[in-house]
Amino acid sequence: MLFLLRKLAIGLLVASFFILMQAQAETVKPTFVRSAGTNMTIPIGVTLSADGTKIHFAKFNSGSNLYQYDLSIPFNVSSIDSSSEVILNVTGTDAMTARKIEDLTFNGDGTKVYAIGFTGQMTVHSLPTPYDLSNATQDADDGINWSTDYGGEGGSNSSHRPHGMRFNNDGTKMFLVDAVGTVGVIEYDLSTPYLPGSASFGNFFATESSREIQDIDFDDDGTRMYVIESKSGNPSSDKIYAYKLSTGFDTSTATFAGSIANFFDAAGGDGGPGGMHFSKDGMKFYQVSFVNDSTGNINKVFEYDLSCPYGIVLCESETASVASAQIEIAKNVIHQNTSTIFKRFEWLRRNENKTNLNSHNLKLNINNPILASLTNKLQSSFKSPFKNIKYNQASLKTEKPAENKRKWSSWSHGDISFGRVGDTFSLKPKEIKTTGITIGADKLTKNNNIFGFAMRIGNDDVDIKSLTNEELNSKSLSFNMYGQLPFNSKSNLNALLGVSFLRIDQMISGTITGKRNGKQIYTSLSYEEEENYTKFDLIPYAKTELGITELSEYTDFGTTATNNIETHERLTFKTGNASAGFKFDNTLYLDGSRISRNGFLEYMVDFTPDIDHRYKNHSDNVTVQNTIKRYSYNNIKGNIGFELFKKSGQTFALNYERFQSLDNSAHTDSLLFKFGKQKNENTNFNVIYDPLKNNNTEISYLKKHDNFDLKVKSNYAMYSKIPDYGAGIELSSTF
């Protein structure tokens, strides 16, 4: 009973906490910054170029024109240069005459501009220079009347009145506002991106507004949709409605999140809201005011600051960008482990004939058959800690015996990487810094194969380049088992199996808002030719890498500034890539040292599938799904560096590596370095017992250092009545 009461009390406490947080949440409103007059009457649509240096308007009256102006200060409407005016008449085959134009929008790269009229006309113009209307040419008429064809409410072809117009990020969906009857949003599927003529009806979504809806817009990943209503002469009651979409750009998953009013005419007057637009980063909002039957603050464009990206009605963190950064961290941990260990294979291949490790030698010289059994037992007992090690007598006259095979060898490797990924329509760019240290040990088996273990400790810092100041800090611990098998006489197969454990801290302006744990298992295989080609010692090879990662569920509590709480579901995903290329490795021999000049060039295909990430915001309790796509399918990676080997066994290596996407600007620069000392086991320890020479026993120790040999020896006659003690030190050098 006590246990149940305790559980109930904890549950009530948690519920009270979330209710309190929701109760404290306030409807997020824009902050008015400035306004500017326009040169045309009744501006009905507004957009800005991606860089904020051009602003465009649609004019709602006879003439049906689009207007363009330069902004001397990007995104600042008070810097409109009236002298830069460009007017594009969008009448043509699909004529928009006498007050028919309603909105304008661009395709993803600004090379096409679309204009929609309320009686169903649509014109499309191609732009040689993105977002520049100067030299626009009209595309062929699509022959579609968008006021009657392709559905309205319920998908019927009943009459509707198109107002606002938008596309999704890749142009496979188009959205029109229906302002007649049951007002709402009509969603179309486009079989050809950004080609309205390829449309088929997708969905009709009825909005909460009972008045005319004037325009529509989305946030960067389509998980929030905004519609603005307008009734001429009564702007004080006009609203912006916000909706949450659990699947981006899918209106069938939309849920009402709230609305705001009484902010449009922050400078006074009674101009009704027309078109609206968000800046690319979502931190600024613009709307134009128009009215044709009243006076006041009309024919103006208003600029607002937002407290968070797309912060109207509610604030949310850069959820999609954060999720993609966590996925990128997981991929990077796998890549750093496999990259480091395969570099170890390269080092072993370069030094396969020069690697010497510790050996401990014991030799009993017994000629008396009676003592043979004792000898074998003594020798075996001394060998037991060092099984399979061959023992040879120390000598100043010969080099280290060939039978001293390399056994366990330790190594270490450090890495530092810097990169930038994720600059897409729906994801903010991310700057990534990675550091790590790897410690390993391996051995050469009887069959001349390599087998080893390695552990890596890594740290990844990700800075999401947005005004929300979100960062991720990840720590990882990885364990790897690896081996190399001769595939045939001319090639090798390298294999790796590893597991990692991750801890990811999510932060806003340095404050930790959430913690997430992860674990992953991964494997990698590479095929490498043993034979070098051309005078540059080129070595062809191929590699594949596969991994499965699971990230735990967690709650992002946000900060008092964001006033946002999100619960993220457990995320399990696969990653993989395949690559092929060639290495080069050329050795230059110097006096007392040698230099290996090495590197590689490879083409890599990333076949990581799309990853669905689900989370729920506590302000509306709506579960949202983001689909994270791989940044780049085609990539190229290059590496160049050197390794210096001293005769004393000291080594120093430095390599620069560049990973470059061929599909976008994503890249990573890595600096890989190694300091080490090769253990030269020119050290031998001998015990020699000779019963035929007065039971004389000799103990000797030989240590080789550079060109000098140091030998310490002692002897003792075991059964002599007058024991014979002796000790000596020998130092020699070879020139």
C-alpha cells in the first residue's frame, strides 16, 4: 500500500510539473521592428531572396505585375532602393487581368517565379539569375484552371478561390489556399518537382478560420504551417493560425496549435494583412498590408523580429537539425574508429620486416643425460609465462636472432578533425570538431596473420549555426577487435568489429537542456592488394562500413527563454558506405632513418537510408516525425602525409585528410598524428648451466642501444668447495 501511495505521489508531482510548465507558456508573438511604404497600391504578396538582398511584391489590381527592389541592408525593409525597381508583367497566355493576381512564390533555387490569380490563372517565368526578374521568360501555359480543376473541399472539382501558394522543400508538393466556402489548404502531389502541370490531388485541410485566408507558409522542415486571414477594413480581428504537422508538409497530420491577433498594424492604422513571408533562418517575419475601401496604414510592408526560429504562437528548438547532428555524431564515431585502425594495418604492412618486441631468453646447456629430465622441467617452468617464445643465447657478435618473432605490440594514435555539414533547406549547417586517442595492441600469429584489440576515447563538439545557440557535446568509448588475413599470395583482407557507448549532452547557450545515451555495433572490411604498381607504389583497395546505432529516449527541457519541452522517442538506425580507390606508399632511406611518404584517394558512396525521428512537444502533446536524409550520396576522400622512422625505434607521423561531398558543401578536415617508440628487442637474457665444467653456471644480459651493445655476465660454480664468483661488463660498438 505504501509503495502504491509513493508511486501515486511521484506521478502527481511529475504531472504537476508539466502542467505548471504549460501554464507558464505564453503565446509567442512577433516584435515589430520597422515598416516601409511600397510604390504600388494594394500589395498582396511578399517574398525575399534567400540572401535578403531583394524583395518582391505582387500587386492586386489591374496590370497584374510583380515588383522587385534591392535592399541595401539585407532583410531590412527600410533600406528599399526605389530606383532599383523591376516590374514583371505576368499577363500572357494565361492572362491575369483586372485585379486577379493573389500571390507569388519561387522554386527552391530561385530560378522560377510563380504567380497565382483568384480565378484560377497561374503563370510561371524562368529566371536566368536567381531571384532576379530582370530577364524573365514565360514558360508554356499549363492549361489548368486552378479554381475548378484538381479538387477543393473533399477533393471535388467544385469552384474554389486560390490565394496563397507554396511548395515543399524538394518541389514534390504544392499548396494553394482556398478562400471560398469551407476555407482551407489544398495539397497537391507533383510527379515532376516544381511543375504544377504534373499535379494530382493530395488532401484538403479545413482551417479554424471562418473568414478569407490570404496566404500560407511553412517552417523550414514543414512541421509547422501558418495561414493568415484578412478581411478588408477590419484588421484588428485578423489572425495568424499555427498548426503542427506530425509529418513534414503532410496536411493530413496537421493539428491546431493556436493563433494570434492584433499585431499587424503595430505602427497604427487599419490596413488589412495581405501576403506573409519568413526569412530563410526563420528569425524574421514580413507581411504586407492592403485595403481598398478604407484609409490608414495601408500599402506598406512590415518587418518583425522573432524570439526563436518561426516563433509565432509557439517556440520550438531546432529539432530536425539537432536530431541530424546526433546521427552525424554516431556516424563519425564509427568512421574515426575504422579509419584509425585501418591506418594501423598500413603501418604494419610498411614495417612487417622490421618489428621487434620484447623477448626473454633462457637456455640450459645440459650434456649429462641424467639431468635431462630436470633440465626440461626447469626450462618449461621458466617458459610458461612466455609461451611460444624462442630463446637464444646472447651474443655480441651477431644481431638479434631471426627466431625472435614479434608477439604483442602496443600502439597509440591521436586525431583532430574539423568539418561542416547539413546546410540544406530544412537543416541548419553544423560545425563539428572531433578529438580522440586510440590505444591498441596486436600480435603476429603462427600463420603470419595479424590479430589485435584497440580502445578509443573520443569527443565530438557540434555547433548548430542558428540564432538559438544550440550545441551538442558527445563523449564516446569504443572497443574494437581487428585482424588481417592473407586473401591470397598477392592480397589481404582486413576486418574490424567494434562496439561504442555514447553520451550526448544537448545545450542552449552553454546550459545543458537534455542528455541522451547511445550504443552501437559496427563492422568494416577492406580488400587490399599486396603488390605495388607503377613507380609511385600505387596499391588498389576497396572498403565497406556498416553500423547499427540505438539512441535512448530523452527529454529536452529547453530554457526559460525558449519555454519549450520536448520528449524524443528512442531512435534506432543503420548507417553504411562503400568506397574504392588507391593508396600510395613510397619509402625514402636516409642515414640512420627512413621516411615513408603515403596517402590515398578514394570515392565513397553513402547508402545510409532515410531515418525517421519522432518527438512530442508538451505545449500541444502532438507527436511529430522528422525524416533525416543523408547529406550526400557521392563523396571523395583524400589523405597525404609522411612517417619518420629513426633507427633507435622512435617514430613520428603526420597526415592531413579531407572528406568532401560531391553533392553539396559538406566537408571534414582531419589532422592525424602519432608519436611512438618501436620496441627493439635487441635484449636477451641467458642462463647457461654446464655440469661438465665444474657445474659452472653463467647468467648474461645483453642490451642493444643504437650502435652500442652492453653485456653484463656473471658465473658461479655450484658444487665447488671453493665457489668461483665472477662478474663482467662488456661494451662494444659497431661502425
